[in-house]
Amino acid sequence: LHEQIQGLELQLNDTTRFDELETALADSNQQIDRIKAELSRIKSELETVLSEKEELQNRCDEAKELLAVKEEEVKVVELLKGEINRLKSALTCLESDKLKLEHEKHDTDKENNDSKALIFELQEEVRNAKEELQSVVTDQFSAKATEIATHALRQQMTE
């Protein structure tokens, strides 16, 4: 009997142990289910984060491309500013040259007008001299003709 009791106690211990193991297994299964649910939630969050990361990466790439375009535009603007400054400098030189040429033209026009006035005065002097010369020549011709005529008359009279 004692042996039967010990056998039954062992069985009871085994049953208790089996029940404890079943309870532990059930608890473990519940914990596994909670962990699976948590893992599923974390996986979903990770997929969302990865999707957001990809979208942010795309936006970052677009921003980098836009930045590269803007940097190129800045370079072009700087080149254009340099060209504008060069053209302004050239314009300043041309304006200076224009002023010099205008002064030279003015001086040349003044010299031309002075020359015309001098030519007019010289032409007047030439006319006056010509008139005086014609008068002198005419007087000399008249005097010579008179002298010749007088001489011819004297010869005729002496003959």
C-alpha cells in the first residue's frame, strides 16, 4: 500500500508537474503571441519608417539636384556680372573716346571756320590787289601808250 501511495504521489507529482508545465506552456504561448503581435507592430512601423526614409531620400536627391542647378545658375550669374562689368568698363572707355573725338571735332570745326575766315580775307586782299594791279597796269599801259604816241608824234614832226 505504501508503494501504491508513493506511486500515486509520484503520479500526482507528475500530474501537478504536467499541469504546471501546461500552464507554463500556455503562458509561454501567450507571451509568444504578444511578442509576435509586438514584432508585427514593430515590422509595420519599420516599413513605415523605411517608406518615409525612402521618400525623404528622394526629396533629398531632388533637393541636391535643385541645389546643383542653383549653383550652376549662380556661376552663370557671376559670369554675367563679370561680363556686365567688362562691358561697363568698355562703355566708359568708349564714352571717354567719344568725348575726346567731340573735342577734336569742335577744335577742327573751329580751325576750319578760322581757315575759311582767313581764306575769305585773303580772297578779299587778292581782289583788292588785283584791282589795284589792274589800275596800276592800266595806268602804266596808258603812260607807255602815251609815251609811244608822243614819241611817234615827235618823230613825225622831226621828219
